[in-house]
Amino acid sequence: MCLAIPAKIIEKKGNTGIAEIGGVKREVDLRLVEDIKVGDYVVLHAGFGIQILDEEEAAETLALLKEFVE
């Protein structure tokens, strides 16, 4: 099963960035998304940002995923 989750981009350098998910930071590849900026949310899959999300949609998805954990 594959899972993609929303992550906030907190740093960006060229085609790579640092994404944060629940306080965990991870280096990600941003080549698949155009015009990504620090502060944007992306759908993150296998270390790649694959789509930009608005903040509201990201928050809603993260809340749903948190319910699964609890």
C-alpha cells in the first residue's frame, strides 16, 4: 500500500527542501512541483513532493490521519 501525506516546506534550496510533518523534518525532492515556496504544503510520497495543497486541505487531511493513530 502506498501512502502520501501533507507536509509543510520549511526550507528550500534549488530542487530540494526540508519538509516538516508533526515536528519531524525530512529532506525532500521538489522537482515534480512548480513554483513551490517556503510555507507551502505538498503531498509527499516516497520523498518527493508531488502536488501543492492549500493550508486548509492539508490541515484537514492531517487531522484525519491523526484520528487513525488514536
